[in-house]
Amino acid sequence: MEKTTFSDFERQAMKDRAQELANQAKNKKDAKYGEASVLLKISEVTDTEANIANALHQLVKTIAPQLKPKTWYSMPAYANQNDKVVLFFQPASRFKVRYSTIGFQDAAHLDQGDFWPTSYAIQAMTPAVKEELIILIKKATGKS
């Protein structure tokens, strides 16, 4: 049997997630903790990514204020009342990839037949992108 090892990046991601869970458990009663942790993660990315993430953060707060901001694998995310992540922002710089993504988890109500997208590449927050995101966030939270 071949021995499987994790890369330094993967080990760090696991440590980050364990720390997030510990911090979230410790600060569960502090409603401001989630938003503060999301804003901190946004401050750690490139300016372009921060612009996208901040705009997404404001959209979620406006359109779906019932979603709670939290970090999820060190990424800004938004969870429902059952603490299930509905959507998240994955910065390109964190994963050393070509573009950032906005992703939706299975708690999002995006189901459309037998096949639908759950992740969207994003390079800029344009007015057209904002309009599409408004539709997706509303649908993901059952508002459309």
C-alpha cells in the first residue's frame, strides 16, 4: 500500500480549520465574532480580491441578513440558522490559482433539474456580476 502524505499547504489548511472550529466554539455567543473574522480574512487578500469579497459581504448583509458571516477553511463564508455554509468566497491568492470563486454549498437552494453550477469564477465585481449574484443569493436562500 502506498503511503499518502499531505503537502505543507494541506497540513496548514487542516490546522487553520481546527483553529477556526475552536474559535467559533469559544465565541459562539458573540454575534460580532463571525463578522470580525470574515473582515479579517478579507483584509488578508489582494486589493482586487478584497474589493470582490467586501462587495459580496455587503450584498449578503443586504439581501440575506439571516445568513451569519463566519470563516470556513479560512475563507469568508455565510451560514444558515443551522450553521451550514450556504455560500463562500475563495480567493485566488490563497490557493495560488488563476481566478477567485464564489461557491455555494448544498444548503443553498440552487437545485435545477439534474445538473446545475455551484461555483462561479469571478475576476471583478461589475454591475452585471452584482445583478447575477443578487439573483443567486436570493435563490440560494429561498427568496426567489
